[in-house]
Amino acid sequence: MDKDATLDAKGLMCPMPIVQLAKKMKDLRPGQVLELLADDVGSEDDVPAWTNRTGNELLAMDEDGGVFRFYIRKK
């Protein structure tokens, strides 16, 4: 998937992946896509909840070897 930026939040525990995600999204322009990498199992629920709460769009999510990959479009 095409992306405009990547945030590597591996090794961070809740709530830090979401804190870092919120900060990074402020750097993007509307319509740009962020790839978020996280290995905190809580992020599987936290990221979709954050996108719903903020109005940003979760385009895709997958998991490979304990690493979650999220693609989020800024509103």
C-alpha cells in the first residue's frame, strides 16, 4: 500500500503507540497515509478505536510475526 510516512512504535507499550500516533498525524496533511508498526497486542484494539474517535480512516490492518501494521489516512 502506498504511504506518505512510517511510524515505528515497536517496543512501546500502551498508551505510547497511540500517543506517538497522535503526534505523528499532526505532521501529515489531510489525505496522506501513515503506516504504523507496533508490537503491543493492545494496539490491535486501540488503533481502530482511536481512528473511530478521531475521524481518521483505518485503511488496512494486518499482523505478521507479532508485529501489527496499520495504514491510516488523515482526515
